[in-house]
Amino acid sequence: MAGDNPIRFLIIGGGPAGTMAATVAASLDAEVTLVESSIIGGAAHLWDCIPSKTMVASSIRMNSIRNAEKLGFAADQSPVDLRRLSARMDRIATDLSKNTSEVLEDQGVRLIHGRGRFTGPNSAIASTDDGEIELAFDIALISTGSAPRVPDWATVDGKRILTTRDAYHLGDIPEHMIVVGSGVTGVEFVSIFASMGAKVSLLVSRQQVLPHRDAEVAAALEEDFLERGVRLLKGARAIAAEVSDSGVVIVADDGRRVAGSHALLAIGSVPLTSGLDLAAAGVETDHGYVPVDEFQRTNVPHIYAAGDVTGRLPLSSVASMQGRKLAKHALGFQVKPIDYSKVAQAIFAEPEIASVGLEEADVAAAGRRIRSTKVPFASNSRSVIQGQERGFVKLYSDPATHEVLGGTIVGHRASELIGILALAVQGRLHVETLVETLMVHPSLSESLTEAAD
């Protein structure tokens, strides 16, 4: 794409989608400008995803200490230092943002700290502390991300009623955390605070945690929660919050009331498209989200959107891949659209939950014969040695072609193990390939071979 008049590529939003698109477009000789109002690397990524996984890492260590006796050690019940942990999370986010910024600047990407908005189909303005900067573009990308959703019945004060972003800098471990929302984010925070020694209550609006996942997966997680003293309130949809100097009471629609010291709202996110003046560029929206085609194009062909603003699988890995592919597509290269049915996903609770391809619900809806095999980690030598016997591997395959169609893993390090199944699904491998693969012994990966056998 080199030439006297390089293509002007404007990116509004510097999260995983925006930064990946910027680095790919710059490597293809586009003239790239990236406008970001908060932090290069993305607020949802560096202020939500990375901090929560940092807390998960610490909570796992706490559980290891708590379970040390069965491995022959005296258990140390010293609590985690939340202030030190908060400082670590801040350092990690700062370092990652700095490293990303340096890479982009080395590639010649123009970074502007400010708020971008469109003024036409080929023009925009970046509002900065030093004034407004007019920007003309040939191609644009909207990748402004999302923010935690706050319901009408709650007023977030950062002290008693919290969003996920408030939970990383509490200072002290809450006496009793009420988690509202039993999706991925909610169960991760239940696991975190329960591991750190807080009393935890979880409001589950339906009849199982993770309502869109396999019932057996949800049951394994619920069993772990109950063993750790978590109070599950099933069929309880929160409708009100009462705050006092000493704590908070969450009221459910069935009349149940649960009192605690803090309440954490984990009920999804909202796209950050307000203030972009998308109408000026002719870009259509749907309840704040930006609809796109398989190549991430909006209804305006030279304006793309990626990441959380599109409402498609709000995962950092997906956003990054979207950014990579759309940059190439926008600059005239042939790309293969993302197959969202083959995206690997993980829930960083304890036990971890990871899946790729077909899941149990998909099997029931597929309307065709699918072979399902299951191997418990209790029969795996490495799991027994490490004292991590809870969980299982489920593998789905086509009985006619023997092709691996998907799988679910519940257990220690499931997020790492799923990579093997993700490769098998993406490569359309046969179960015989897994069977013939000699895994390390003893290792957790042997359970994948056993499930395939």
C-alpha cells in the first residue's frame, strides 16, 4: 500500500481491536491515527479484564494455601493484602499500556489523547486538553468498547454499591459481598471474594448460575460455591437497593432481602457509542450497538466497527482478531471471516470452565447424531497428585466422520487445556489424532486423549 498518498486510517478507541488494527494497518503502510480518551490498550481490557484475572491469580494462591494441608503442609491463613494487590493491578495495566503505546509509536502511528467524534462520512474531530484537532480519513474504525451496566434501581457510589471497576481498589476485604448477576463476570467475582475470605451471597435470577451453559457445568461450579459457604439465592431478580452507613440491602422481586457490607453489580455492559455523533457519518446503530457484516463493515462501507460496540462475543481475543482482519480487508487484502462457532472461551472461576465449538446445549439443538464422551479429572494421575480432582473433560465428535466438533473442560487450568481442543476444532482433526498423540505423563492433557479414545 506504499505510495505518495497513503491511505488515511482513523481509529477511534484504543482497545484490543483498535490497537491491533492500528499495528496491522501501519505495517501495510497506511497513515494511522488512533484517538483514545482513557488508556491505550482499552478501558474494558486494562480496567476490567486484566485486573479481574490478576485478582483470580491471587485468589487461586489463597485456595492453594488453604488446601495445603492435604499436600503435607501446614496451612497459613494470612489474608491477602488488597492494597498491595491493587497496586500490582495498577502497575500491570500501566506497563501493558506503555508497551502497547511504544510499539504503535515505533510504527509511526499518531496517538491522540482525546475524545473523537464524527463530523461527516470522511471527517472527524478529536477533542483534547489543548483544543480540537480536525481529522480527515479514507477509512475509519469505531472501537470504543463498553462500560459496566448500571440498572435503574441502583446508584453506584463506589463505597457500598460497586461496579466491577470499583472492586479492584477496595482497600480491605469486604465483610459480606453481595454479587448481583450470575453470568461469567458474576461467578468470577464470587470465586475471587470467597477465596479471599469474604462472606459472599449471589443473586441468581434464574434456576442455575451461568444460565446459558451446560447444566452439568453449572452444577460443578455451584457445588464448589456451596462448599466454600457461598449463599445462593436462586430465582431472585434484584429490583432495589437500600444503602446505609453500615451496609447495603438488596431486595429481590420475590420479596427476599439480603443484607451485606457491599453489593457488586455484574449484570453486563453497555456499548460506548454515545457522543461519537455516528449519525453525522451516516452510521446506523441498534440500541447503542453498531451492526456490522462478516468483515466488520458498518452500513457505511469504508467505516468499520469492532470489539464490544458490535455486541458480538465481547472477548479481548475476539476483538483483537477482528482488528487484525478488518485492517487487512480495509486495505484491499483477502481475508477469511471469523468463524464465531470456533472461538475458545473461558470462565476464570475456581474450578475454571472453558469451551470451544459445540456445547451440550448445541448438541440438543443440532438435530443430528453427535457422540459425547466424558472423563472425570478424578481419574487423572496429575489431578490426584495436585489435589485438584474436581471437574471433567467432555468431548463432542461426529460418529460418522470422527471429526472433533467441540468440547468443554471444567477443572484446574481448563483455560490452558482448551487450546488443544481449539486447535482440533479449527483444524477439523479426527478423534484418532488426539488418541494417537502421546501426551506427557502424568499431565492433565492425558484426560483429553482418554476422552477421545
